[in-house]
Amino acid sequence: MADLEAVLADVSYLMAMEKSKSTPAARASKKITLPDPSVRSVMLKHLTKNGEVTFEKIFNQRLGFLLLKEFVEQQLEDCAQVLAFYEEIKKFEELDCEEMRMKLGRNIYDSFIMQELLAQSHRFSTAAVAFVQERLTASQRSGSLPQDTFSMYAKEICEILKREAFDLFVRSDKFTRFCQWKNLELNISLTTNDFSVHRIIGRGGFGEVYGCRKADTGKMYAMKCLDKKRIKLKGGETLALNERIMLSLVSTGDGCPFIVCMTYAFQTNEKLCFILDLMNGGDLHYHLSQHGVFAEKEVKFYAAEPANILLDEHGHVRISDLGLACDFSKKKPHASVGTHGYMAPEVLQKGTAYDSSADWFSYGCMLYKLLKGHSPFRHHKTKDKHEIDRMTMTVSPDLNDTISPEIRNLLEGLLARDVDQRIGCRGRGASELKEHPFFAGIDWGQVYLQKYPAPLVPPRGEVNAHDAFDIGSFDEEDTKGIKLTEADQQLYRNFSLVVSERWQSEIAETVFEYLEQKRRGKRDDGEQQLDLTAGSDCIVEGEVQRLGGPFLQTWQKKHLKLFPNRLEFYSKSRDGLLQKKGAELISMFDIREIGPEFHKVHKYENCIAIGLKNDQKVYITSQDRVLISQWKDEIQAAFDASNAILSKMKPKAHKWYGADVPSTSSSGGATGGGGGGSTNSTATTTTLCGAGHGNQGSFDSSGGGAGGSEPRRPSRGSLS
């Protein structure tokens, strides 16, 4: 029965991998729904506040580049030409084959430079032309064309696009689309329900690793789940948090081709989850058990890449598990942690500071195991950790005559107990290793580009991992008495993370074009578009939830417009048009205060509380945590500005008319307060009049009765 379950798990896993390579519609089991285009207004404020609305920021984001490209191709013919030039330059820079690079470089020169020179329409500097011509001439002698040949052109192209296209792009519906995608990204809050979890593929000290498929894009990942109780049992909180920090550092920017990178991190009440690159090739330990020991030529390949565990589908190695990684530039570690049989002597000497010297020793241990099938200090399958540590500290490894002098010398240098004598620790770091005779003839540039063919290519169509039974599982009894407290959970309050550029790459490689094509189809069918050109003093607008209904128990969807002197609430028709009939207005003069903190009201955590002068409250919220925070800032700023203007008006009114303007306890914009008697008029929710949104004071409040003391209650109105 166990065998049947293992086979079914393998089949399910392999089918998921095949499905991930299919068309986007079939690939995703969960639909991506972008927010309403009205998020543009609030997102523009949010992104501007954070310095994100610049050419450089948007152009260097994957989705920003794609949307800007679509805009210039449709609207700006000249800019489209220079952008095509830029893309060819990027292709040129990514080529590692000299012959192909020289061929493409010549084509770029002929198509984008020489043609314009002949037509006298060349838009670039003479310095850029001269630089390229000089490089092309030199390449005829050297047979090599450097990757930075067109770098001056790339820089000038960016300046042209920034000058001629960017402002137009920001005013276009393509920027609206960028705001929708960016809003979706900033609101990602993952749970295990966002993934189809398949078979177990590995296990570590704190948890297991599973193959999984992301539901909304169909992309395959590895999900590493750490058990919080097991972490607490072993005192591994610092290790878990350190791994999250290190993975976030190595997973941004260009990254490293030899490290398993992270795209997401999230948590449940019981687990910490890392979503990592899926390495279909399995790990070296698995292949050592299946393949047997490696020949020296094979060891050279794996030694030429940074070593540790996982293989990709082409057989290239990547490091995983960065829990013990650290930055020792300011302070060296002292802790005695690691895997017995791979820890350097200085690590085993408690209280001794160490640095990368320990990594070179562990590296030597791994090479030895690939050659011999076991650790140099673990003989006869002993599991006695103290004995293994004793041998590491005192015994020289057995380097018999069956290995070549070159690799024997390399292993002796890497496994030297004296740090000063160890290869990699003599002052020149990795250069000492690269220059060792064992690696003679290795082109390290080609190593970085992963151009050497792997001696062991994992078989396709197989799981390349031990059966679930062989991987084993944890004994639940170990953590039965462990209780997670609020303080334990607080340790992980900032654990969740989305690596922006990796998420955007995932979207671009899977569902972006499919969803954009669907949108274009809707546009052709008459989809309503935002009016991005109409002049208005509207500060910001968008969709919110407002507490309403007969007993203020129901959240109603409204389109809110914020002006310097008022808030306007609209409903929308089925086709997305604002309905002026029944629209409501709240004057800034009717507001007593904006709650300084978010309130929890009817199951919603982030509610803005607007206190009116008639002691009623208006509650606004949104499940979009980015937008509601920005709404709060904008409403508060408008309210403060309105009060500042009113306070300046008081002394002027007294000087001009000999009387104060209505106090802040009176209704703003009231046309009359009646005759002699004192008034006690309170805030009024006024009726919108006129269609203009650009005129401050374009509203009318009914006047209080003569001498009356009866407070006026808020009244609902509609556009006339």
C-alpha cells in the first residue's frame, strides 16, 4: 500500500510539472483579479510618496518596462524605434559567445546606427558613434567585441525615453494598468491555500520541503516549511530568522546563479514557509546514493561551482539552506554550529572566532565525499558525534594513492587544520583555489555562465528524490508539550515577504500577456475608461466601503472623491458609471476630527473614523491595506489644510466686517443663521448642487430658523 501511495504521489508531482509548462489558461487553477482602474488615483499618490514614480524605477521593473513598451509602440513611433534599439543592445550584452556577439553587434550597427547616419536622422552623440566604431574596428583584429560596446547608446536611449515618453506614459491608461498590477503586488498576503502542495522532496532539522504549484500562475516552486514548535524546542529562532534575512538579500538584484533563491516568505500559526526555486535535479546526496562515487573529472565540474546540495535540471549545482550564513564583515561568529563531519576545527573549538576559513574546510569535506562516498572523518558509518569531532580535530584524512597528485594536494590544502595553511585562507581568497593545478584549463567566466556541460544530467520525467518513506517524518511526540505563546508569534511579525522583481518575472513569464490580451478584447467591446484629462481640483478618488444602511450595519461600496473642501460619495451603475443621483457630500467644515488610529468596526480592522460636529461618525474602509492607509493620509491632510485656511480667515473677517466668521462648531457654508437668537446648529451633510467638481463651495446648506435652538440633523441630498 505504501508503494502505491508513493507511485501516486510521484505521478501527481510529475503531472503538475508538465502542467506548469502548458498554456496560461490551463496552467492556473486560481484566477488573478486586478483591482478596479480607479485605484490609479490613490496608487499614484502612494507611489509618488515613496519615490516610485520615476522613469528609472518604472523602466527597470519587468511589468513597468512591458507596459511602457506597449505604450510607445502604440503612441510614439520615434520612441518605439529607439526602444527596439535598446532591446537589441540588451540581447547583445547577454550573449556570451564571441562569434554570435560580433555578428549581432555588426547587425545592430548597420540597422540602427549606419542607417540613421546615412539618412541624417541620427539622434545620438558623436562620442557614442565614435566609441562603437572604434570597438568594431578593433574587433576585426582581436576577434572580440566587448559587452559594453553599446553602453553609451543605452544610456542616451534612456534619456530620450525619459524626456519624450515618460510624462505621456504616466498620463495614459497604460500607467493605470501599471498601478493595478502594482496594487495587486503590494497587497499579496499568501497562505498555503495559494499553492497546490505535492509530494515531500526533502527534510531538514526543523521541517520538510515539498514540491508545489502556485495556483494563480501555475509556476512550480519548492515550499520549505519550518515547524515553529520544533524551532522552539531546539532554540532555532535565530537560525530561522537569519535564513529569511539572507535569502532576501541574495534573491534581489542580479543574484547568484549558484544559490537557490526565494520569491515569497509567509507564515501560518504553526509554520514558517519559504517559497524557493524548485531544483528538479534532486540533491548531490541522492545522486551519490544512486550514481555511486564520482570520478575526478566529475568532481572537478562540481568543484568548479560553489558547492553544496541541489542540482537543477541541467545538472548545475546550487547552494540551499542559508540558516547558518552570516555577514562577518563587522563581527566574526563564535558559535559551534553545523553538520558533524563537515565542521572545521576552529568551529569545534568553542569560543574561537572564524570566518570563511570554515567554508573552505567544509568544501574540502564535500569533495572528499564525492570521491570516497563518505566524510573524511566519518569511518565505518559511525554516528557518534563526539568521535567524529575528535577525528576532525586530531586525525588527518586518508588520501591514498588511488587519487591523482593534483587532487590530493588540493584536499590536503583545503583540509589543513591550521587556518593559515589552508587554501583560501592565505590572503587571496578564492583566487588561491582557482589557480590550483587541479583546475588548470578551467574558464571561470564560463563557469559563472554555466556553460560547461554537466557530467551528470538528472533524468527527465523522474522525481529525482527519495521516496517519502525513505525521507521519513518527524515524531509528533517530540513537540507535544510545546506551546506557542503570543511572544513566540511576535518574533515572526515581520517574516512575510514578497520579492518584487521575482514576482514580476513570474507574472511576466506566465499570465501577463494572457490577461493583457483579455483586457484589450474588453476595450474593443467598449469597456469604460477613466477620464485622465478632465481638469479638477479632486485630490484623490477611488473605491471604498462606507458603513451605511438603516441601522449603520452594512458596508456599502462607494466611489469616494476627495476635494480640498469636501468628500463626495457616489454609487456606480452596472456599467461602471458614477451615478450623480443620490450622491452624498460631507463638507470639511462639518468634520470635527479624523480618528488618529484605525478602528475595528464590523469585522473590518482598518477603518477610518470621521467624527462630525453633530456627534455622528462616518466610517470608511477597504480590504486593500495600501489604499486605505493612503486614504487616511490624504483625508487627514485635506482636513488639516481646510482648518488652516479657516483659521486664517477669522482675523481677516473680523477686520473687514467687524465680526467673526462662523466658529468651527458651526456648519461650514451655511447661508443664514437666522435672526437675533443664538443658534446651536450642528454639522450638515449637504446636498450637492451643480455638476462642477472644480469649484470650492459648490454646495448649499439650508439655513437655520430665526432664533431657533433646535440642532439640524444630517440630511441626504442628490445632485441637481
